[in-house]
Amino acid sequence: MNSLLALVAAMAISMVLIPVMGRLAPRLGLIDRPNERKVHAVPIPRVGGVGIVIGALIAIYFLLPLDRLTQGYLLGSIVLFVFGLWDDIAEIGHYPKFLGQLIAALFVVLYGELYVVSFPFVPGGEISATLGIPFSVIALVGMINAINHSDGLDGLAGGESMFSLGAIALVAFLAGDPLALTIALTVMGGVMGFLRYNTHPARVFMGDSGSQFLGFTLGFLAILVTQRTDPHLSPAVVLLFLGLPIADILVVAVKRARNRMNLFEATRNHIHHRLLDLGFIHQESVIIIYSLQMVFVTCGVLLRYESNELITGVYLGLAASVFAMLNLAERSGWRFAENRRRGGQEKIMAHDMMRKILVVVPRRFLAIAIPLYLLLTVLVIERVPGDFAKLALLVFVLMVLELFFGVGPHSVMRRALVYITAAFVVYLGISHRLEWMEFLEPVNTGFFVLTAIAFVTAVKFSPRRRKVEFNTTATDYLVVLLLMAVLVASKGNLWGNEGIMFVVQMVVLFYGCELLITENRSRWGGLTITTLATSMILVVRGLFLT
């Protein structure tokens, strides 16, 4: 449960920090300006990495014991973050960035003493430290650049990383490694918070500070799970876990070498650029790459104990198929020219009764059901621990100050306080419910199912879809895929039933709250009043009625 709490904490910190940094970006010089290689046409803040890195590292620092390996990872992450932020501000060039990557890798390999020993296709299956240390440094630097260069479309690098992190988290859980599991889930939380702002059209980019951190984390975890977490894993499975970014960066490197170009120079020949040139729109290109990455990591999970020869063959076969199809399409002049007709939404909305059903009813349900759930849950749970009550008191005080001195109903502070209160209620509702509440479990499940349906319907059929910030995107498809994976995994009691319930309920409730916050126009909105009442009930029950 601690690892799942870390995921939620990192997600909340990321979601709160990114809007704040977005406002400061012009003053700090953290702006990504368009050019001939990039696909965006207007300047975009490069601040997403701040939310991802700080959200993840804070949770890791407080939840994990600080042994040499954890310290090495944290120090390497901080070095990369500083160099990445420096590049996002001043565009320092390839070689200073490479120096930062090298220093970060050395912190893990030399200070943390984590390097490759088990290696495929060598006699005895092991290599000496003399070979393993430099290979590990090169591999880490390579993975950093693979993710860094894949960050070319809204939501792309974050989504690809989510699939790899999810596969590694599963392997770490099955092997009982809290270090790898916590780091993987916490970074996933930071990315989830970022993706809410990075879906097309993106309001922020992660920048080098974020993409380098993700590549470094994936490389670190790949070495950790194969060398320490589960020594029975086939070392070659790293290829499938990390998936498409490795194949893409290798293909691009070969093309650059053939053309005698700088290997570190950014060009427009990555897979996402090629899909766009074939006529796919932005969101279609991202979903195609998500799907391919999911195939790679799924094969990795299923084949993780098979022979290195089989795993390598599967990886090369998949990668060769992807790029062979791309080459064939490019050489034949094929273009995706689907007739992108407008959907039938206008026809549906033309009927007044359907308009009320598909627009008004879902929003009314969310506006009533979510506050009611929060209040009833805190009233009927068995008890409220004292530490939760003290935190709730802080939430109450901050919310009162925000109401009278804040900037408005959409402030970052108010959003964060609502999320924190919702997280408290869900956690307490699962871990401190009374025995007789077991009989109401179908009602509780029905509430979350209806809330999810109401949210999707409200967003999908909104007549103001192009005017509001909340819209369905490729990232929402990613969330659905991840939730499906969690639910499937839950049949094997992964993380326990309580952990699964916590993750699913938190995601559903966060989305519902986000929609209510986005559409609220008054200072004293229903969700704001509910947050005040809920936090005060937690205070009274935890401090005075124990």
C-alpha cells in the first residue's frame, strides 16, 4: 500500500507544481519555441519535468531507506535534472548534456555499485566488472538519449515510459523488491500528473529535465530488476521492457552515421516524424506508438524467463516488422487519407431530450454523487487516525485562507486541497470500514462505475468540448489501458484487493473532481464546500471523538 500511496502522492505533487511553473516559465526562460523540426506552432512552457522529477523524488526520499544504491539514484537524478533544466533555459548543446548524463550514470554504477554482471550470449552467462561497469554506463547514457529523442509529440515519451514502468513494477512486485516497485510506481505517478497537461494540444512540455530523468530511471530499473531483483530473469528481456525507443534510436543513429551527421544532433527522422509524414494526425501517431510499445512490453512480461535467444529474436522480429512496414509505405508513396468526417455528435445533440440525457444528467450526477460519497464515507467509517485528523485540520485552514485570499475557483491550491481530501476519504473508506459495510460493497462499486460512465459521457458529448480545457485525448486511452491491466492483474491478487481498489477508485474520483473543478465558476462551489465539511468531520472524529 505504501508504494501505491507514493504513486498518488507523486501524481498530486506533479499536478500542483506544473501549473505554477507554467506561469513562471516566461520569466525563467523555460519556453520551447517552434522551428522546422518541431511539430508545434506556438511557444510552449518546458516545465513538465519539474513536476515529474520533484513529485517522484520527494516521495522516494521519504518512503525508501537511503542506502548507497538509493542515494546513487537520487544524486544521479538531481544531476540530470539540473543539467536538463539548464538546457531547457539556455540550450547548452550536446556535449554539456552528455557530461551531465555521464556523471549521473557514474553515481549509480560506481557509488551505488549497480552494474551489469549477468549478460546474454557469453560463456557462463556472466561478465567481469571490468566489462560490466563501462557497459552499464554506456547503456544508461544510451537509454537517457533514447527517451530524450522520442519526446517529439504530445504525450509520447511519457506514455511510452508508462508502459515500460508498469511492466517493471509488475516484475518487481512478483519478486518482492520494494525498491524497484516503489521507484517504478512513484515515477509513474509523476508522469500521470504531467500527462494531464501534456495531451494534444499540449499546454506544457516535459523538456530535457523530464525526458532525461525518465530515460535514466528506465535504464536504472532495467539493470536493477535483471541483476538484483530477480536473477532468474533472462537479461535480454530488457530489450522488450524498454521496447520501441531503443529500436528507434538505433535506426536513427545508423541513418545519421550513413549521412555523416552528428550522432547527438536532433533530426526529423524518428518514428513519430515518419508517421506524421505518412498522413497520420498527431493523436493517431501517438496511439499507434502506444500500441506498439504495449506489444513489446507485453511480450517481455510473458517471455521474461525464456531463453535469451528467443527473446532477442522476438524483439528483432517485432522491430524489423515495424520499420520494414514504414519503409515500404514511404517508398511506395502510400499516404493515410481517411475521410475524416465529422462524427454524429451534432445529430445527437440536435434532439433536446438526448441533449439533456448526454449533457445535463451526467454533470448533475457528478455534482451530487461525488460530494455525497465524500461526506457519507467519512461519517460511516470505523475511525479516523490522529495523523489524518491533523492533516485534515491543515487542509481546512488552508482552504479557508484560499477562499478569502485566493485567486479564484481554479487556483492550484484549491485543486490540490480537493485532491488531498479525496485521497484521504478513499484510503480511509477502504482501510477503516466497518464489517457491516461489506454488504454495501456492490453499492460502492456501482457508484464508481456510474461515476466513470458519467465522466466519459459528460466530456464526450459536451457542446463546449473545444472551449473547455478538459477533453478526451490519447492520454485518456492510455489511462484506460493501464486500468484494464491493473484489473486483469488483480485476479492474481497483485498488491492485494485493497491496493487495487485504492488505485482504481482514486483515478475515477480524481477525474470526476477535475471536471467539477474545471467547470466551476463560483468561489463557493459545491466541491469546495464539501471539502471544507469533509475535512472538518475528519478533524472532529479524529481528535475529539476517538
